[in-house]
Amino acid sequence: MEGRPAVYADLSLRFIVSGAEGLMRASRASGLAGRGDTAGAAPSPRLILPTASVLEVTLIPELGGDSIVSAPTAIDAGASEVPVSLTEIPYGTYTVKAEAKTGAGAVLFMQTATGIAIGSNAVTVMLNLVPADATALDAAGASAIDIPSLGAGESRTWFLAPGAGLLVARSVFFSGLGPDSMAFLQSADGKLVALSHGASSRLPTMSLGSGNPAYLTVYSGSSAVPASRAFPGPAMVAVPAGAFQRDATAATNISRVSAFSMASLEVTRELYLRATGSDPSAAIGSSGMSDPVQRCSWYGAIAFCNELSSIEGLEPVYSIIGSTDRANWGAIPTSSDPDWNSAIANPDANGYRLPTEMEWMWAAMGAASDARAGDVEGGINTGGYSKGYGGCVEPGTAIDRIDDYVWHNGNSGSTTHPAGSKLPNELGLYDMSGNVLEWCWDFGGSYPSDEVLDYAGPSYSGYRVTRGGSRANSSISCAVASRLINVAPETASDSGIGFRVVRETTPTYAVRYDPNGATSGSVPVDSNTYSEGSAATVLANTGTLVKSGSAFSGWNTRPDGTGVDCMPYGGIVAVGSAPLILYAKWLDDYSSGNVGTLKAVPVGSYQRDATATNITRIRQAYRMSATEITRAQWTAVTGWADPVTGYSTGTGDPVQNVNWYHAIAFCNKLSLKEGLTPVYGVSVGGVPVDFATLTFAAIPSGAINADWNAASADWSANGYRLPTEMEWVWAAMGATSDARSGDIVAGHNAGGWSKGYAGSVESVSAYASVGDYAWYDLNCVNPENKTHPAASKIVNELGLYDMSGNVCEWMWDPYYGVLPTGMVDSDSAEGRGLGAVTYRVKKGGSWNYPYGWCAVAFRINESPWAVGSSVGFRVVRR
């Protein structure tokens, strides 16, 4: 069992260097690249490594030992990846460290990956390199980036924290780049998210996912680039549905508004310029390109909305003379135009548009989040209309703190200021009062006299509404109720008029979990909401639901289990057009006429050892025989002789003198006897073994057998098999029913690995009561010196006998000197055992070994051909 020979495997590493050209072509084909992305520009042959020429790789053993350093590998110009092959790497778990360097040895790009397991088979690992010298920006510092000048072939990278302003919008835009410049976005692990070429680059961010960090890199190309800038598209804020009072006449002046999303900032000059190709703003009266656009007519505002919608792959809202294509509208009119005045808004389009006046007012007062005392009563905002400015929490019409929130004529210095430079209101909307007036969709007119839903103004008046006051207006004009209803839509001479955009909010639905007959525990809670067609991550049984006589086996879309199975730990479920309920699914205990009761073992997760990050996820429930297979069961199932030894008290004792080959043969024999599909396949000399007619004498014993060592397992079969080591450990510790105080944390078994024996409730690895649960050397050697009848000790929490002691139990797994590290799924190749097949794993201790072997974590190896009085097995099945 000891002295296992050193074994080796080959490792093939692939480091992604370029290869983004194909992704960019796919983006263009799907319409995501958008207008102005210079589709004709030639991609750089050295996207991520413009100046690195050598790649060096180091393997660091995670359990100690000498590092392995590869010879430097040249990075060929134009290569899409760099392959590095390492041969005869000793089995183990490694950290891979890669560095791409210049010829002078400066590290430009790197990647580190932990938990790379080298086992019996050749391993291929693909890693994406990331810049080594990135400037870290927190969320507050990454709302925009001023990019310094870059020499030819130079690049700069920023690491953007989760929630960065550049990442919460749908796009990152650039100004001032050169014709062969490039910008690209990588996720934190180096995967390429988006790439764009040329002076008008744009990076879509939606595939990055919300709340994730990213690397943003700008590469100058063959020409020097002067100072430039990265800035986001509109960052949208959800505005909930609700109702509010429009003015002091309370009886009939209630407006109800459906949910929508509104840009947190007024549209800036730089964003308007990027979308439309022009900036109507006057230099006088503006402090810079991050100020709100001004001198923009209502016509110019709706044109911008359609332009930006098209760029971002959204459906434009507005149509003029029957077309949503901005190119068909002609030049923006400078005088009243009947065709533009008759613009039609498509309420079902998902693109950008102007807010209605009622939407604007509801958002400005803070909607249902209005923080001013007394404004919201009975779910209706009855007082927000009287606020002196957006964000106000002062009583009545007081405006003592207006300068904290508003640029008006008393503090602006006769100029606009960067959007978002004052405090936001309760919804996170900036400049809802002041800086610039904002166009609304509505024709100007009196308020309606009745309660209204999604009111969008009168049918026609020749004027459009503006709201919010500007840097040139007095503080009175910045009040939430203040409105200008007589502004001509062609007005483009007023340096105090701009706008912000809104979008329709896609309806969202909740995912709820139902205990479906559980006798104790609680369901997990998903606090997110999901749009139709989106995917929700399936939650684990964090509330430790339990049902007597059954085990939790996942979730299903129907209570009777006939719907769609939804498995935790990596599973996702599609959300439709209604709230979704996932019902707990239960696997019942099973009674076999041949081997007795099989206890159901639930889905769950556990910590394998003292390292908190070494987690096993059991993603499929299973049933395990309550006892070790007995001598009587062996002969009844197989028809073979009882391989009894002198170390057994009777036929009710566990079977002994069976090797691993015998154990898998028994499993197939039992499956056939019960009409189930056998799990194991063995071919001898290329001929499949017929387990129905297989004799005991035909099974190898006493020497290694390559054909039987190569046995395969059909993991989808419903027949009997040996447990994997990870399944056995999970069951031995009691799974989610582990009764020892402190082991279970939010449904995760963090402490059961340290039990001194299966069923223990003693602290750490204490073993004072081990004799109540296990037959081991001190209670077997004297006087019997034998095994004892199965199930003659106390069961563990799952109802399993002799998980510690009586006989050691064969596992399916090849014996690997150390367990893997990190997160491992039990149904993965790694979770079913890595390493050479020369040895197999045994667990549980036996009658003739000390109590230390009874510990849940104890493991040992054995030759699969070996037999002995201390080795038996138990079975599992689906």
C-alpha cells in the first residue's frame, strides 16, 4: 500500500495572444459593431502583445517541492496563441505562472492559474494573458478616463473595479483615437469581451455582466495618438411604476406611470458628438465636453435618440415619414417642420427616447423613494410636486441646500458644468434641477383634469415641454413643479436647453423556491428579478430542507417532478413571461429485495479538509446501501461461493476476500438481477465481458490485469455501482443532516470532514464514543478477533451502518496521492478520481485496524487485484 511509484503526465498550455479578429467579424455580422466602428480597418497582428517577444512559464507545486520552469518560448508576430508543452510532469496540483516579456526582460503581460491538477492523462489548459502593469481605478474613479498621449506601438491599461461608471452603461465610447488605434475590454480572467478599431471606437459592455471588474486597454497602433478620452454611454437607472399628485388639487390630479429606466446624467456634449457627428453647443456658456449638450432643439434630441439606439443595436423608437432610419430624415430642421412635428413613437421599441412630462416629474421627485417626510402616503407620492429642487428633503418650499444639488444662475458663473457634479436625487439621478433645461416628448398644454395613466401630453400644440430649470434660471425655475410649455421644437439658440434619455423597462419576474413537502428547513431566497428569456442561476439548498425518508435532489418546475429538472451548483433556468416557481425534488429511499434498504443521499456541498476553498459540490442525489454487502447477499446475488475467511462470525457479516474487480462484477450482477442497466464495461482481449455468465474464476486475482483496470463506467446508467470517494465522504459525514454543532453553515457542510468517525457529534476529531458506532481493533481483537454482523452498531445521521469500521470499503476512484484543490464537482472527471489506475481508494477503517482509520477523512490505497479479510464494499445507485 505504501511506496507508490512516481508517475508523470504531459501538460499542454495555450496562451491566447491575439485572435480577436474573428470575434470582431462575428460582432459586425450580428450588427453589434455599430456605426463608426471602422469596419474596414485592418486588425493588428499583435493585439494583446504588441511588444512582448518571449513567454516564460513556471509550474509551482501547491504542496511544496521544486518549481518547474519552461524554456523561453518565442512569440511569433501575428500568432493568435502561444503553445507551451511540458513533458513528464510529476502528478500533483500546480500553480501556473506565465510572463510575456520584452527582449530586455520587462514583464508586459501575465497570467496566474491555481489548482491545475496533473493526473494520469495529458492535460490541456488554455489561459488568457492580461496586462501586467494596469492602473487600478475604483468605481468612483472610473466614470470616464482621460487617456494620455501614446507613442506609436504603445498601450495603456486600466483595471476597472466592479460598478465603475464606464461599465454600467451599454457602451464605452472614445474620442481622439487614431485611425489604426485599438481599444479592447477583457474580463478579470483575461477573456476578450469586446474589441474596436479606429478613431470612433466603441466597446459594448453587456456581455461582461453586471458587477464584474474588467481590463480596458488602448493601443495606439502604428501612429502616435494625442491625449484622448474614454466615456460611457447612458447609464440607466430603474424608475419603478407608481402614482403621484401633480399639484395642490388633490382630488382628481393623480398621474400613474409605468416603470421605465432613465439616464442618470443629462446627455453630454461628447456623447452627442459621438452619436451624431456634431455638437451644437456653444463654447461660451460651457466648461467642456463632459458638460450637458446645449443649444439642442427638440428635433436634434429625437434624432440623437434614434442614432444612439442604432449604434447600440437597439430598436429605434421614433419614425418620421414612415422610417426609423435617421439617414432618411434629412438634415435637422432649423424652423418648424410638419414632418418632424408628426414624429411617431413606437411604445414597444427598446431604444432610447425622451421622457414624457409625467415620467420626468415622477423621477424628479424621487418616485416612491422620495425621502422627504410625509410626501408618500398610501403608496402615492402626494407631496413631491412641491419640492424646491430634485433631491430636496427640506419641508415645504424651502431651498436652503439647493446649491448642493443644482447649478442655477446664482452659482453657475453663467456656464454649464460637468454632468453629475452635484448631488443626485433619491433615485441616483443627477441634475434633475439645473445645469440645462430638459426636453420632454409632450406637446405643451395644460395638465389633464382627471386621473391618468402614462399620459404623454395633448395631441398637438405646436410647442414642446421643457422641465428642470437651467444654469441661467433662478432657483424658482428649478422647482419640481416648474414647467415651460411654450418652447418651439426647432429652438436651438438657447444655451440652457439640453435633454436626457429614457428607455422602456423590460418586465421582470421573480424566481421563487417551494419546499414541496419538506418536513423541516427553509427555502433559499432569490432577491433578483429577471426579464423574459434571461437565465437565472439555480440556488442550492442553503436552508437545509429535509424530508423524512427522502433526500433533496434538486429542483423541478412542477411539484410532481415531471417538469424541467433544475440543478444547483452551476445550473441555470430560463425565465419566461411569468414568475417562476421551482419545487424541491425528493429522491426516496429504495428497498432492494437483494441488498436491503438504500438510503437517499442529498445534493449539497462540503469542505474536504482544513482549507476553506477546497469544496466538493454533490450535484446529483443518489442512494447508498444502508449496510456493507454481506456474505449472504454476495452468494444470493452472484451464485458464487462465499469467499469466507476465519475472521468472520457468520453470513450476516460483511463479505471479505473480494478485490476491486470482484466488487464491480457484483454490481453488474446485481443490476442484471433487478432488471437495471449495468454501469460497468470490461473488455478482455477486445471482447466485452458477459456479466450474466461471468464466473468467479474468470475474474483476475493475485496480479494486476490491464483489461480490468481499464473498466469503464456509464454514469447515466440506473444500475448499481461503487461510490466515488467524494460521494462516500459526503454520506459518511452525514451530508446536510450532520448533527454535530457548527458543521453546517447555510446548508454547506464545512466541518464534517474532521469527524473522528461517521456519526460523531464529538468536537473536532475526538473519538470517545467511537466504539458505539464502529468495529475496530480494540473492540474486535479481544475476544472475537473477527468482523461482526452488519448493522450491529449505531447508524450515522443518514441511517448508514458501519461507515466506520467492520471492513474497509472499495471506492471507484483510482488512488491519487493527494486530493484535488479548489472547487470540484463530484460528477466531473476530477471528482471521480485522478491518477494512475495501479491502485484504488479504500475508506472507512476495519475490524483489525486502529480507530484512526475510522476518521471520515482517512484514505488509503490498495491494489485492485488484492484480497483480504479487512476489505469489502457497499453499493450505490441513482
